[in-house]
Amino acid sequence: MIYDVRTRGGAVLPNLGLGTWRMGENHSRRKDEIAALELGLDLGMRLIDTAEMYGNGGAEEVVAEAVAGRRDGVVIVSKVLPVNAGYAGTIAAAGRSLKRLRTEWIDLYLLHWPGPHPLEETLRAFEKLRVDGTVRSYGVSNFDLGEMEACELLPGGSGVVANQVLYNLERRGIERSVLPWCAQRDIAVMAYSPLDQARLRTREGLVEVARRHGVTSYQVAIAWTMRHENVVSIPKATRLDHVRELAAAAEIVLSEDDLRLLEGDYPAPTKDLPLETA
Ligand code: NAP
């Protein structure tokens, strides 16, 4: 079931949404991309994840088309590029994103990854954007535990409501510290590339769990990321049959025995690893 993850500071994020990386790059695919996001919205996937980086702004324009006429019901997440993330640069980038998205607000605005500008500046800009109503809430992406801890101590750091990180059956490093640290503070973890960019290897246990539920292995992989109550999973799909499968994955309830089988094939790491990225 798709439910709302409630973060500290009062942000509300549906726990399943759609990503847009690689959208908006090619005009000939635009219609299909819009149709995929529209179908996702029709099927209850009300969160859309985008970024100024994707398609050089093109993905945000695709999102604008898809949400036209139903903006109020949609949670839009976008991201500022680290190179733009000084104080003035962040505010200017948010303004450009608003224009491309054809909206008056961004629900959740993230720093795409740690970059060259002091984080204090980015947070100060995020806070101003929040007070102005340009963004409803803000957060970070690709932040490891040490970066989260340092961020928390800065002015505006306690305003961070989400950390978007790589998470799927084969990339489980965040389970050792980032995930529990965020959960303890009601910070949402947004799982990106939950299908490992369609490179996820389908091992025996995954195939067996899929067979038990009468679904595909990739649907089980999505349900698996959604099993934590503070995780928001954001797969991307442009094929309509894929979008339908992703929406249906929210209905899968994995049993203890299913989870044991998956654990056998895709064990969690036994030592701390540096944060993996796409
Ligand atoms: P992903 O969601 O793991 O995989 C996307 C791929 O899976 C596409 O090729 C898609 O095919 C395929 N797919 C989707 N549903 C499927 C299904 N039911 N069965 C089989 N294949 C299926 O990869 P991702 O795009 O890297 O990650 C998702 C989103 O996370 C991105 O779009 C982006 O919004 C975000 N992200 C954020 C960061 C960051 O640094 N913050 C990094 C990476 C990604 P079709 O497109 O052909 O349907």
C-alpha cells in the first residue's frame, strides 16, 4: 500500500514515487515520458523526483506537462546542482526550476550531492526559500553518515527532512548507519535506483519470492525497498507496463520467510563501507 512518510518538520512524502533521470533529453521520447508520469499519477504514485541536472532542465519541463491541471495533488522533489549551491546560486537555481516546472512551489528541494560551496550557505538559502514559500521543505542527497552528522550541527541543519541515497537489494550499505540514523530523527530516506538501473541480478531466492506472490522479480525488489517505514522508493519507468508493475508493487506484503530468502541471496554488508553512489 502506498502510505505517507511523515518527517520531522511536518513534510509528508508518499512512500512510492517516480524518478525522471534520463527524461527530457530527447524530444522524440517526450510524449512517452509525459504519458508514463501521468499514468503513475493516475495509479497513485503522487511523488515525482526530478533535478535541474536531468536533461539539463528538460526533465523538469516534462514534469510540468505531466502535472498540468493537478499540481495540488502532486509532491514534486527537485535538486540544486552542487556547483550552483552557494547562497545566491541556490536561490537563482530554485527560480529557474520553478519556471521550468511551471509551479509556484517545490515540495522538497535537495542538494544533489556534497559540493564545493560551504553547506552553511546552501542551508541558509534553503531556509530563505522555505520562509518565502518557494520550497515547502528541504534536504540533501548522497550524504554519508559523517556528512549528515556535520550538517545536523549547522544553522538550518535540523530543517533537513530527507536524504536521497542509492538503495536496492545489492547496495545495502546504508542499512549499517545512514538508514537507522535518519529513522531515529524522522528524516526520510529516499531510495534511488531501487532496480539498480535495471541491472539488478535476479538470483534464485528473488525469483522464488516473485513466484510465490505471482509478480515479477523487479516488483519484489521495489516492495523490499519499501519495507522500512521511513523509506520512499523512487524507481523510474518510461514503459507503461513498467509503470503499472511499479504501482502494483506497493500491494506486495513480504513475509518473514520471503525476507529470509532474500537475505540469503543479497546479504547486508558485514562492515561499514563508504556511501555508494550511482
Ligand atoms: P531504477 O529506477 O533503478 O531503474 C530504472 C530502469 O528500470 C529503467 O531502465 C526502467 O525501464 C526499468 N524498469 C522500471 N520498471 C521496471 C519493471 N517493472 N520491470 C523491468 N524494468 C523496469 O534507476 P534510476 O532511474 O537510476 O533511479 C530512479 C530515480 O532515482 C531516477 O530516475 C532519479 O529520479 C533518482 N536518482 C537520483 C540520484 C541522486 O543522485 N540523487 C541518482 C540516481 C537516480 P523503462 O524506463 O524502459 O521503463
